[in-house]
Amino acid sequence: MTTKSKISHPIMPWAIWAMATLYFFYDYMQQVAPGAMEKELAVHFHANAASMGLISSVYFYSYALMQIPIGIMADRFGPHRPLAVAAIISTCAGVFFTFTATPSEAIEVRIILGAATGFSFVSCLKLVSNWFQPKRFATMVGLTNIIGMIGAVMGEAPLTRAVAILGWKGTVLGVAAFGGIVTILIIFLVRDHPPRIIQKHTLADKGSGLAEALVALKKITCNPHAWLNAGYAATINMIYTGFGALWGTSFIAKLYGISSTNAAIVVSMLFIGAIPGSFFFGWFADKLGKRSLPMIIAAAGGLISVCAVVYLPGIPIKIMYALMLMLGFFCSGNVVAYAYGNDISPKGANGISLGFVNTFLIGGSALAQPIIGWMLVASSNGNEFTLADFRYSLSILIAAKAIALTAALIIGRTKSK
């Protein structure tokens, strides 16, 4: 637990949060960038749909694998120093990606990039925990997620347009340059906690820290609610990784016979819808003081919306814009999973608990990318993808929403310890 004294400069928590969330903004741009340049990368690497799904998804796998170690580091050393080192590495990796010539090289760089940007969200939430009152936590998670969604929007149509003008290499270098600016801000301006603060019962106070971290991790993994929450996080988030970050643009382009740039604008509504949704579900969860009801509403709304997007025939494109906004709004209920994970975390180990949630939210949801790619290849038998192929393959997203709703209902009917 942390006891904070009065801070003389109330703007400081918001300034620290703003600089940390810029890195989360950069992270989301990197997540969805392959979708904006999928055709160009496929030509450059001579890669099919399955290979492109793997190139894009390995980012999320390394990202996910780092989450618990990141949580341990944030609890043990504070979030600032690990975040600064990670920002340097991710910026360099962004530049190195332009020198890759084969799918294997691209995969290696994306692994490094994913691991480094993996510090973004958990570190930011650890800073929120250190700088803000606990009663604001879910709301701040929602606000943080809004910044990520704006980054995702920038990674859709604007990056697609940039690729058309600058080429994919010029666009990737531009994103890396932005990452370099964010890195400088993090190094020189971000601080772990307010200057006048009393730290009590943190992992850093207890022995080596590692032993306490392992004990805390064992408590988390032995809690059934932690696993239900992780399953909810992974499955409700699949719409952003599987559809928004990679395959959505191709599906919409095929559905309406429009260009990739125009299709990306339609898909970007998914992330625009998540902007008010992130704030609403964070605020709603704090207002209720409960997590299960917002989780149920989000999963149910997401299930209905994704069924309409994938299956309903002859949808006018204006209606599709609205459906994308609704889908993004409801699926942003993923922010409540972090609040719930923070609620059930052992004392002094909220970083580890948040890392556990993020492991599944990112890594589990990323499974949608290669699975959809493999299903597309299998369904098309090597031919050009048809609408039937896309609808068959995107059914994985409907199944995911059903699982998320089931997990939320179980959480709502049982009490966690």
C-alpha cells in the first residue's frame, strides 16, 4: 500500500500520466501498423496471409510474455527506469524494421519491438497507482485506453495514407522518429512517484523482492477469479487485434469493393468508438464500485455488434460505420478487467497482477491474427479470398465474445477472495 501526502503541484500527476500515455499511444500505432501496409509488406516479403498474420502477431506474443516480468520490475524498481530503457530499444527496433528483407528477419524485429513496447501499459498503470487516488483507478484506466485507441486510429487511415505517399519504409521511419521524441520525454521528465511520499508494504521493502514477487504471483495464479478475468480480457479484446489491427481492412475492402485507404477509414471507427467507451466503462465501474455488471454489458453488446458486422448481408456502408462505432464502444469494456485485476491483487503486487491481466489481454487476443489467416488460407484453397472465406474465418471473433460473456456472468455470480 502507498500513503501519499499532499502534493504541492496538482498538475504533476496529470503531466506524468500524459507523458507515459504517449508511449502507450506509440505502442498502439505499432500494433496496427501492419494492417495499414499489409499489401506492401506482403509484396516486399513475398508472404502469404498466414505469414503476414505471423509477422503481425509475434509482436503481441513477445509483448504478452513480458507482462509479468514487467510487473515484477515495476513493483521492485519503480516504473520509470524500465520504461525508459524499453523506449530506447523500441525506437531502435522501429528503425531496424526498415532494413528487414525476409519474413524471418521481420519476425525477429517485431519480437523485439513487441517486448519493448510491452512496458507501455503496465508501467503507465503503475504510475497511475503511485500518483492518483485508488478511487480513480478504473477511470484512469479508461482515460489511458482512450490514448491507445487514438493511436490505433492514427495507425489506420492516416498511416495508410502515409504509406501511399511515403512508402512503407518512410512511414515506419516516421513512426520511429515519434517514438524517439517520446523516449526523450520519458527519460528526463517522468518520475516514479511524488517527491513527498511514504512507501509501505511494497515488494522493494521486503528482502530481495524476487521471493516476494514469486509468492505474489503464486497467489494470483491460484485465484480462479484471476483466470476468469484473464479469459475475459483476452476474448473481448480479440476484435481489436484480429479485426482492427490486421484483417478488418481487407474484409471491408472486399465487402464494399473499395480501396484499402477507404476501408481503413471504416475500420478506424472501431477505435473511435472505443474512445467514449473506455471512459464510460471506467467511470461506470468506479461509480458502481462493482466490476461484473459493466463487464457483462460490454461482452453482450460486443457479441451482438460483431455478429451484425460479420454476418448481416447488404449492410449500407453508413450503417457499417455505426456498427463499427458500437462494436468499438462495447469491446472497450476490456478496461474493467484491469480494474478488477487491481482489486484482487495481493498487497504491494498490483504491478504483477496488472501484468498477468495484460499477458492474456494482449497474448491471448493476438491468437486471432494467425488463426484467421490460417482459416482464410484453408478456406480459399490458395485462391483469392471471397466474402464467404472472410465470414467463415472471422467467426472466431463471435466465439470469443461468447466466451467473454460467459466469463463475465460467472464473475458476477461468485465472490472473489
